[in-house]
Amino acid sequence: MKAAAEYHQHAEECRLLARQLPEGEQRHRLLETARTWDSLAETREALIRHHPELDTDKASSKVQSLSE
């Protein structure tokens, strides 16, 4: 599962692309996609708060430090 930071990054990329477009359907869809990515990030953050054992970022860093 991706980290919330990745979801936020995708949202920011959508907003950057949207800024380059004139008002219209494509811009609207990119901004809507950005909101969806942000919502996914918030959901992921809430999930980790309630179930810290699912935090794959911490798990992967533990595995990485063990292999060093």
C-alpha cells in the first residue's frame, strides 16, 4: 500500500497540471482527481492512526536497517 505522502504528491502533480490549463472540463477533472488523491491520503493517515501495524513505511525502514 502506498504512503499518504505519495498520495499527496499525486494530488499536487494534478494541481500543477491543472494550473497550466484554461478553465474547462480537463482542468475540472484534474482538480477533482487531486481532491480524490488528497482524500485517499487522509483515509490512509486515519487508518495508520487506528492501526499503526499497517504502516508500511515503518515496516520497510525496519527491514532496510536490518539488511544494512
